[in-house]
Amino acid sequence: MEYIAAPSPNFDARPAPPDMLVLHYTGMQTGTAALARLVDPAAKVSAHYAVEEDGRVFALVPEARRAWHAGVSFWRGERDINAASIGVEIVNPGHEFGYRPFPHAQIDAVIALLADIRSRWTVPDERILGHSDVAPARKSDPGELFPWRRLALEGHGLWVEPAAAPGAALLPGDEGLGVFALQGALARLGYECASTGRYDDTTQTIVRAFQRHWRPALCDGAADGDTRARLMALLRLAGPPR
């Protein structure tokens, strides 16, 4: 695969080989502006790759180095997500500047990039994540318009479409064993979700992040039967933490 060199100085040593991929959108008005920021030493942010809307792929940081893309984050007990992951920035203005669907050429390039990266590193499907998965309180990217289902069909990531579970939705403000079980399931999948038995703001935020990735048709933060069924099915696929 061909890359356009755009070296960023914003990296440091990686303590161990990467085993995770974190996908972002750039959230800036243009790809040019985003690329300039990713290579600016004053910005102190970077990623390993950036993918333009026309499918061009820019190589910013060597994969063997730790890029600075995830910030304060968490997944399955891991807090230094930068150390564990390869970060891919996908050009899109995001929710702040006019969120829009990702062009086919861009997604084709992302799929090819993931295949190339995974030919060099062992990255399980359950560790191909969005920025909103590892930082749900701060981030919403790459968002509900990102085609996670297509990536999974191409062999990158997890996707399920089970029949919806029966029963009433769990809603913000609810309390009890059902909420406790929901929080435990979200934590087992990987989110930092305390099992309090109260459907508080944090739980709602995490449910919405889950929906952005695995139930993008409706991201309302309510754990209806469809959301809960997808969560249970994903737990069976993902298996226990390593």
C-alpha cells in the first residue's frame, strides 16, 4: 500500500507492540487544517495515519512508536491507550462543523489500511474501536455515520444483528438489578462503567457510545431490547479480557 509521507514530531517510545486500533474523525473544517495540526509540534497531538476523503493516506508516525491520539481513555483495564494502539484519523468535519457520511473512496482506503496494519501486528477484531469507545465522556468520533458494519464484513472488527430482547427499555433514572446487569455487561465488553445499579449520566453516556458503534440507527442513550441484545451478542464474540 502506498502512503504519503507527512512526518509528525509528536510521538515517543512505545513500551510494547500494539494490539489495538483506534479510529477517529479529524473534527476540523478541512483535511489540510487537520494534517497541519497533526504535524505541529506545538499541538502535541498526532496519529499514525490520516485518511483523506479522496482516499489518500498520510503516514505521520511510525507504527512502532506511540502517537498521541487517544488522550485520557480506557478499555478493558488499559489506561494508556496510546501505548497499546495504532491511531487512524479519518478526515471528516465531525459533529461540530457539519458531520457527513464518509465517502466510499475514503472507506475503501481505511479498509486497505487496516488490512495492511494487521499484516504486521496482531490486532484482534474486538480491539478495533472508535475514539468514543475508549473516551465516551469526551469524544463522539468517528460517530454514528461511520460504517462499522462494512468494516466488519470486510474482516475488521465485530458486528452483530441479533433479534431484539423482550422487555421494557432501561432508561436514565432507573435503578435496580437490570441496571446493575447492564453496567456489568458494558464493563465486561471494555467500557469503564461502574456497577452502581443506578442509570446515571455516566451510564447513559456509555450506552450512547456503544450505540454509535454497534447500533447507529438510534443513539439515544436508552438501553432498549435491541441495544441489550447487541451487547450480549458482542460479549459472546469478544470473549473474556486477556
